[in-house]
Amino acid sequence: MWNEVKASNPNMGVCEVSAAIGQLWRGLGPEEKQRHNNDYTLDKVSVVKLLSSSTAVCVCIVLYYFSLALNCSC
């Protein structure tokens, strides 16, 4: 979703893209929201498994530098 919104609005910053995605979310029906929540839960389980593995330190370092690269002051 992020990539589609950003591609359609290349001049939007991180915070503006987030706000646009929020508007799209609020426009979804309950069934669609439940489907996305189910997908999120599956992704969350995968991340928890990854973080509990020996690669957790590497993942945390990558996420830290990624957050610095975004430099969002929302």
C-alpha cells in the first residue's frame, strides 16, 4: 500500500503518506479490515519468530538504521 500511495503522490513526505493510508483504512468495510488484521497477525508471528532467533541483533541494527534513514519528525 505504501508504495502505491507514494508512487501516486511522489511529492508526499512520510507523514503525509501515512495520513493518506489512514484515510484509506477508515474507508474500508469491516470484512476488509478483518482480512488485513489477519494478515498483520500472520506477519507479526513471523517477526516474533525471527526476533527470537540468533539473527535478532542483525534485524534490530537494520531497523535502527532504516529508521534513521526515514528521518520522520511526525
